[in-house]
Amino acid sequence: MGIDSGKQRDRLALLIDADNIRSDFLPLVIREASAIGTVFIKRVYSHFRSPAMAAWQPLVHEFALLPVHVVPAAKSKNATDLKLAIEAMDILHRRQVDGFCIASSDSDFTSLAGRIREDGLPVYGFGEKKAPDPYVKACDKFFYCDHLVQETSEQKLKLPEAEILATIKEVARGDGWAHLSAVGTALGKRISGFDSRNYGYKNLNTLMKSISSLECKSNGESPARVRRK
């Protein structure tokens, strides 16, 4: 591999075909990819001026994705696939990463996955059950996002209360209060891929309110704060 990582976590490139994967899968994709290694490159490909991309717009900022705008030269649906494949080969030849995550259910990426593996780098696929078998087998591991969503809804991830309490203590001021925004930033550094929705909460505020040992406060326009009781 191009990077002698030693004890360092593998650096990964996450390339997302937004034409062929649902936007609500993204938190799960980020979570699973972050469990494999450090997501060093995060790019999402599509025609971003299309109304169909509206759901992706806030996610680009929330998950620090690099949007790659692809203007279709014709009505062919392959423009996005070709752009993603070309940039994947550029990354491969520059030896920038230790592995690739490809988020798409499109069979067009079967050859790309095989070519990357020829160079000795692993490929992790993310898509739905509809993904064709040759594409699934071309990857070292394939994550069925529709199944993961169902599993997450049926059985929430165990809330890491000890880590949350330690983080609050770490960023708290002298009076014990910590701004929720600072807590969220610190949790993101402490727990790879941390996202409140993975634990069944719509945002960090509702997650904090669910922990009985914490006190939450928000005064008018002041930022939400939290401290241990």
C-alpha cells in the first residue's frame, strides 16, 4: 500500500453516487466507514442543480462532503458514474489512501471495484439489496444500507453515556456548564462518526435530555448548555 500506517488507522476514500443511493443512508455509511478506518476523502457526485438533490444539500455541510457537480452532456445516466470512476483512478494512482468506500447500488462500479483490488487496496461497497451480485462480490465487503436502517430502527445503538459524561467534564467551564455545541464538537473527535440519530434521537439536545444524570438549560437566545447534576 502507498501508506505505511503502522498502528495508524487506514485512510479511506468515500465516493458517493448520489444518483443511486438514498440521502438518509448517509449517517449509516459514515458510521460504518469510520469504524473501518479514517475517512480521509469524502466526495459526493451528482447534478447538484437538479431538484432531486435538495435532500443532499444540508448533508454536504453537516458531514463535510466535497460536492462534485456533474453536468450531464446528454440524457445518459452514466455521467456521474464516469466522473466518480475517473476520480477514483486518480486517487488510486496517487496512492493517497489505503482503501475505498463506494456508496452506490449501480452495477457499473463492478469493474472499478475489481480494478482497485488488483492494486491491492480493499473496496467496501454501500448500497441496497437490489445491488447486483457481481458488484457485491467485486467488493471485499458490502454493506446493505436498507438492512442497516431496519436494524437500527429495531434496536438502537447503546448510548455511550460514560463517554458523553467524560466529554462534558472535559469541556465544561468552572461552573460545570458546557455549551452543547462544544460538547458536540468534542464528541465527534472522541467517537468516530458520532451522530445522535444513530442512537434514536433527532438531535444532540434531545439526546442530552434523555440522560437522567444531566441538566439541560437554554435561556432565550443563549446557546443550549448542559452539566452533570
